[in-house]
Amino acid sequence: MLTLSQILLVVVVTLLSVLLTIFSIYTFRILDQFKKTMEKTNSMLDDMKRITKAIADPVEHAAEFVGGLKKGAKLVELAGKLLDKKHSQKSE
């Protein structure tokens, strides 16, 4: 026959097993929700990357265009100075 301590031990072990099972189920549900949250966050970050690239590319091209214009202006200025020098040398 089972003694009181054996019965109590079986009840406690059973109760702990049930609680551990319930805790495990909730833990996996929380991890599943966390996974879904991370997937949505990753998707948002990918969208932000595309938006940032779509904004940065035209700005970069505009900066290159302005840089080209400055170089062209310097070239025209240099050519003007050379022409002035040649014109002033011919005048002398």
C-alpha cells in the first residue's frame, strides 16, 4: 500500500509536470509571436532601405551634375583667361 508521503510525491510531481507543460506551451506561443514581430520588423527595414536608396540616388546624381557644372565653369573661365592673354599679347 502507498504511504502518505508517496501519494503526496506523486501528486506534486504530476502537478509540476502539468505546470511545466503549460509553461512550455506559453513559451512557444511567445516565441512564435516574437518571430512574427521580427519578420515584420525586417520587412519594414527592407522597405526603409529601398526608400532611402530611392531618395539617395537622385540626390547623388544631382551632386555629380553640380560638380560637373562647376568643373565646366572653371574650364570656361580658364579658356577665357587664355583667350584674354593671347588677345593682350597680340595687342602689344
